[in-house]
Amino acid sequence: MTVLLFTLLPLAVLAAYLLAARRDGGWSAGRSASFAAGILLIVVAMLPSVQHWAHHDLRGHMIQHLMLGMFAPLALMLGAPGTLLLRSVSVGAARRLVALLALPPVRVLIHPITAALLDIGAMYVLYLTPLYGVMAHDPVLHVLLHVHFVLAGYLFSWSIAGPDPAPYRPGLRMRLTVLFAATAAHAVLGKVMYGFAYPRNTGVPIEGLRSAAQWMYYGGDLAEACLAVAFFAIWFRQRHRNAAGLVPA
Amino acid sequence: MERTNSRRSLIATLPLGIGLMAAVDEVVFHQILRWHHFFDWSTPAFGIVSDGILHTMELMLFILGAFLVAEVRRVLVPRAAWAGLFLGMGGFQVFDGVIDHKVLRLHQIRQVENLWLYDTVWIAAGVALLLVGFGLARRA
């Protein structure tokens, strides 16, 4: 199941992406490279040797988690797969896809606040409750959590700074506020884990816990700084457009 | 035109100055010396949360400042840009020293007897930075 989900499926998605990009003709090489990097991160994070390390060492788990939950989704999102998809299908199909985003439950799901709760909120649940201990002994749950963090990470970074069309996305101020709160919440979680020795009951010595928490703090910070750069890039592009009078302010 | 460029250069580095001073405060006084946290209401949990917020604020201000500088890079007036940096640093320092420490009493610099000395040095350092900033801004 792991090989199928984290190696074959991502590579199939990448192949479809590259094929569509080639057929498109004018597709940016930078976007393709970013998307490929995201897929590569997922595949590398789930290599048997990394899996083995993650299983025995909390630091390994944390680095795997950072790759799957933060850096891979960011790189995938910057690859703008949604735009490529809409450009590759017929106009009718594209309209129907965008119409999906208008459905009330989908609109709630893709709201930045929901996305932040699913992503950062789930990390609080995983590391501060006994869930981490349960997951360590349940391979199916383990895989499901990895899938959850890839998807939630994608949803979150896309809802904040996705280049893909997002007609119902809240304004820049709301997104900046959510990004701010989520970054602070992530930093706080890293420090709580460091200071109060979470996750509990894992049998990991305190030094191991602390260095894993440090990885989470600095790694998470770097990923969120990258996301903030992507966000401000959108903000400033809009400022320029407004200043040039191309779009009504 | 020249005045607008000066103003834009100054505004661009202002968030960098604020973020830089906040980072110095966070790294040196909160983390290395551990004299205080942003909110010192005596629980470590509160200290952790408030420092997390302070840290995020710095990060965002740095990135915002970097974008603002990139935007004005072709017409940047160096002296005005330095003025913005100093004004940002001094502004944060004085705001922290007067409003956070004394008016709101969120935290003190250090829990010691001769606190007034710490306060004086803290606020005087901020005022000195502000004066450098004003001096540069006037000549820009």
C-alpha cells in the first residue's frame, strides 16, 4: 500500500503533469520543476531507508514529516497543477471543475481557517495526545496520517498563496492573518514539545525529543517563511497591477 | 520625484528595522539570557505562546521589508533607507521600553532591584537609534 500511495501514484501524477505541460506548449519550466521537486520529496520521504530511520528515531520522523507535510505540498502548490488541469481540459469540463469549488461544503473546506486547522491543528492532536503512540504501532493509521498531512499541507499552502484560480478565496488581509496565526501556532507547538517533552510515552530519551522539536521549530519556520514569500509575491503583484490601473483597486 | 523616492526608501526599510530589533530582543534577551518573555505572567506556557507570536511578527516584517526594498531598488535613496532602518529599530526599542514595559507592564527587562537603570539604558538606546534615524532622514 505504501509503495502504491507514495511512489507509484505520485510518479503517475507527475507523468500526467509533464505530459499536459508538454501538450500545453507555453507552460513555464519553473512551475514544472517545482511540481517535480514536490513529487520527488514525497518519494524520497517514503524510501524504505528513510522509513526505517523515521521508525526508530523521532528526528527521522520529524524530517520525514517536514518533507511530506510542509515542503512537498509547498513545491506542488507552486507548480500550479490546478491551472494546468483547467488549461488541459475542455472549456465545459473546466467550468464544471470550477463550479465544484462553489459548493458550500467545498467552500468551507478550502477556507484558509479550515485548512490551517486541518494542517496545524492536526499536528497539535498528533503530538500532544496519545495519538502518536497509537500511530507508532498501527501501520494503517501511520500511512493515513502521512496522506492526511500531504493533503492538508497542500490545502493550507494553496488557500494562502496558491497561484491556481480560487474564485471564492478570502481577501489578502484574512489570508495574512491566518498565515500569521498558523506560523505562530506551529512555533508554539515546537517549543511546547521541546519544553514539556512531547510526544509522551514513546520511550524516546529527552535529548531525542528535544532535537526532534528543534527540527520541527526551525524546519517549520523555514517552510512558513517560504509560504509567506509566495504570499507577499502575490500581494505585491496585485499592488503593481492596481498601480498600473489594469485592475480596479 | 526625489522626495517620493526618499519617502519610499525610508518606508521600505522601516519594517526591516522593527523586525531586526525585535529579533535582537527575542534572541538575546528572551532566549539566550532568558531575562524575560513578551508576557511575563509567570507561567512558562504564556511565555512560550507570546514569544511565538513575537517571532512570527519578526519573520513577516522581514519578508514584507524585503519585498518593499525590492520594489524601490531602482530608485533607492541609500541615506533614506538607512534612516528607515534606524527609525524602525529605535521605534521598536522605545515602544517596547515605554509602552510594553512601563505603561502596559507586560514584562520588565529583568526582575532585579535596580530596574530603573536597565529601563534607562534600554530607552536611551532606543532614543539614540531614533536620533540617528531622524538625522539621516533630514539629510536624505
